[in-house]
Amino acid sequence: MGIVTSRKASNNPTVPQSAPVLHYKESPAIGVGVVSIDHGLWDNSLTALPGSPNSQQFVSRFEVRGLEPVCHSCLSLRGPMSNINGKVYALNAITPMKPWKTWILRAVFFALGHVKPLQNDLINLSFIEFARWVIVPRRGFPCLGKGQLPEELKYDYLLFFSNFNRTWNQYIDAFSAVLSKGLNLVWRWSEKFPGSVPVTLFKEYIARVQFDTDYYYTAYPHASANDLKSAHIVQSSFDSLSAIATQSSPEEFAAAYLQFVLQVQAHLGETGEAPAVG
Amino acid sequence: MPNKNGSVYGLTILSPIIDDDRATPSHDLQIRAYLAQLSTREDSPFAIAPGTHLARLVVMDDVIYVGMPSCEEHLKSKYLVFESNCDGELDTYLAGLADSIPRHLDAIWSHCVGYPTRGAADRDAFIAYMKSCQLETTFYFAAVNDKSVPATLRALRIQTAAADFVAAHQGDDPVTLQRDFIHFAAQLKTLPPPPAGSMGPHRTIKTGGHNE
């Protein structure tokens, strides 16, 4: 059983570039779809799923079970892609680390958490709403007994979950361009990490260690991280103006209103659905 | 405390999924099938329950092999990953989930090892179960870490309404401006909180700028 990605496959010179024939079949018993591929190889041209309820749903990860590849993400044929909700993209990644190296990474994160200026680049990448890294020790996977076998692993694992705006490519590009030193400091302890620059190898690595989201919810799908920051600035100024509105003369209010407009004019951008990206 | 950033809590839960050869379809597939039909909008379970900014549910099939010379290894269980960015304290949040959306919680987590027999109806057992599957976050970043979900939704509404008000009252005399503003602010106060998970009011004005 192997897991491959279309990006990896397309870069492989041994892969024939003829387009395989895709068949989409919906299973009424479980309400999900299964894709079979006639001759099992594919390339980046396969970005749509002919005959599927939503042709945008084709994704890149397959689990090959014998001769019948199963497209995992086709199991979640909802309206929007499950990695995306409104303006937010959910990225999940998992990378193996030798256990002795995780202590170095813990020290790095400790420094990052306690020396606030070290977070400036992360804050300045203003399209990240929430992000987290979780180190799972090789014996740290939850084991509840009741028939569950404990894991027997050689590696510790680093989980990364990010909620960001814009596209996957823009995110990884910006990460590589702005945070390359920080990223290297975090991921250099993971096996086979190629470095965040040059970006081509970095993207290949992230694509390889990423796994897809099955369900993604956000309370404010129409708002980006910048929209949120702006909204709080407008709301704070608005509340201040409201507090004095009934107690001032019309002329005093007009002056205060002008100050309010000057304060918030750069923060009144429209929120709404994200533009379509190709 | 790495699980918190300001007033926002970063919850990470890995629940082992039942591995039963006799189950058809398998438990992980049943979870995926249920999640696939679950709304992500105003009627999402996480919009109904209080306190969730963003949340995801992911079936993690296995760890990923990155190639030689690293060792290839596999998990013995599949895990349901629940990643949530929520308000306040963990116990309060989990209790809110158990009280508001027990049917959904049971439908999802009943496929996991060790889930309480009575499900989320047994609130204390549910909270204890979720905590037993929790992983400590090593580093947690939040762009806005001091605002609750209702406060954020209110701010977004005010932002939209204020933009419309400013556009509609350009050049007004001070008396009209003050009168209309007081009326406008009072109206906004009486409105219920905007629904979580909605795309907000539909607007036809296109302003361009950094969001486009």
C-alpha cells in the first residue's frame, strides 16, 4: 500500500504522460464516491473529475488498494472543498522526527513562545488566522485500551495545523520567502526536510506530508485575518463615538465623527465571498 | 500554557477509531460519510454550539513515509483528529458541545474507542473521554487572541454597517448627521448577534482593495 501525490507522480520521468481514464461511481450504501483509474497513473492535467457531482473535487492523494485506487477526498463530496471554507484553507501536515531531536525543537518553540519579537514575522504574515504545532512522542498517541493496540513507533511526529487565507501556493510561497529561517528552525529536525528555500523542493515536501481535511468549519467564512483585525478597529472606534454621540453638541459630534472616519477609513473594506482562484 | 493564546484555547484531540473487520462499512468510512453530509454554514453543529472560531475534523489514516533513508512505519489505529480554536476554558467549551449537539457528537465519536456508552448525554463522562484523547499543543499562534466569537461577529457587522453609513452620509449637516448616527447606533444595539457560520449580508457594492 502506498500513498502518492499527483505532483510527485507528474515529476517522475518514468510516468507515461498519456491521460488515464477516470471512472466515477457513487456508492448508495455509504453515500460516497469512488474513483477507479483504468491504467493507474496520472499527472497534473487531471484536475477535474468527469461525471462527478462537483468537478472541482478532484484531489491528489490516493491510497492504492491492489488494483483499485481509492480517492480519499472524493469521500467528502460536499458543496465546497473540505480543505476550504469561505476565505480560509485548512492545512494538515505530519512529519517524522528522531526522538532525540524533538527536545531541540521543544526548546525552539519555548523560545518562540517566550520571546515575542521572534513572532514578528509570523504576525506580519497577516493571512494566518490560527496555527499550531503539536509534537506527538512515539509513545504519546492516545491509547485507551479496550482492544486498541498501543503504537510501536520509532519516530516522534510533528503535527502542523494552519488556518490561512488565499491559496495553498501563495501560502507556501510567502512562508518560504518571509519565514525561511524560522521554518528551517522548526522543520529541520524532521526527516528528509529539504529546507524552505528553494521553494520547489519545499512545496514537494509539504505536498507529500499533507493530509486532507474531512470537515472544516469557521464562524466567519467571509472574513480574512485582516478583515478581523480591521473589524475590531472599526468596532472600537464606533463604540467610542457612540458613547459621546448623545452628550455632545452637533458641531462637537461632527468633529468627532470626522476623526472617526479618519481612523477607520482604511478598515472599511468589504467582506464577502473569496474571489475564485484557478 | 501552550494550549492557550490570550483568551483563545487551541484544542487538539486524537481519538483512536475502532478497528473492526466485521464492520461494513468500516468505522473510519462511516465517520467520513457522516462528515461529508454535515453543514458548514449557520446550521453547522459548531455554529449551534457556543464558542468555536474555527474547527476541523480529519480522519488520519496513517503516518506518512517521507522516503529513504528514513524508516517506513505505520500506525496500528486510525485516528479522528479534532482541532478547534475556541473561547474560554476547556471544560466550559466541551460542556457546551455536549449540551448543544449531543446527537452529532454521538454520531461521530461513537465510532471511536472508549467513547462513553451513554454518549454526550453523560456530560462528565464525555468531558473525561475527550480529555483522555487530548494532546498538548506545543506552540499555538492566534492572529486575534482577545476576542470571543460573538464579539468578532458583532465587530464584522459593525464594520459593514459603518461603511454603508459613512457612504450614505457624506456632506450631511451636523444636526442631521448626529440625529441619524444616534438612531443608527441604537438600531445596531437592538439587533441579535449575527449567526455564526454565515457568509454575512449580501452586498452589491464592490470596493476592491486588499480583499479582492
